[in-house]
Amino acid sequence: MEQGNSIAYYSKLKKLWEELNVLQPMPQCTCGVMCASTCDVSNEIVEIMSQTKLIQFLVGLNECYDHVKNQILVLDLLPYVNKVYSMILRVEKQKNVQLNFT
């Protein structure tokens, strides 16, 4: 997917993830644990899906965000994609403010 601005890019990507989730829903735990949130396998699947979305988002970002991508990828605990998206928006706003003052 080719990226325009980050808002449009994230919106398109999020819509694709939602469509994929409808077509290929996440498997439900059948281990018998009373609460699905305590199932280790379910939690691990959610974490893997979250990391996959983050990597997909980062890979598609324009090169001007390489410094942000590098900072994120060296973290011990990767943030959720929506957190990274808000970081990208802040960087964009800072760039726009700097451009307006020059």
C-alpha cells in the first residue's frame, strides 16, 4: 500500500485489518479456562497480532520517519500500533510548526 499522509495511510491500513478480522477472525480459546483473558494462548495470539500490525504499519511509513521507526524497534517492549500512530502524528505536527516558522 502506497502512503500519502499518515492519517490516510493509517485509516486505510486499519480498515484492511478490520476487513481481514471479519474474513479471518481470531480463533477463540476452548481450553476451558473460565475467563478468556486469563488464557495464555489467547493472550499470546493477541500479542502476536498486535506486533504484526505494528510491523506492517512501520514498514509502510515514508523514509522521513526512519528515525522514529528505529527508536521504536530498539525498545524491549514494543508499543501498540495506535500509540506509534500518535507518535507519528506528533512528529508531523512538529514538522509543520517548524515549516510555518521558517
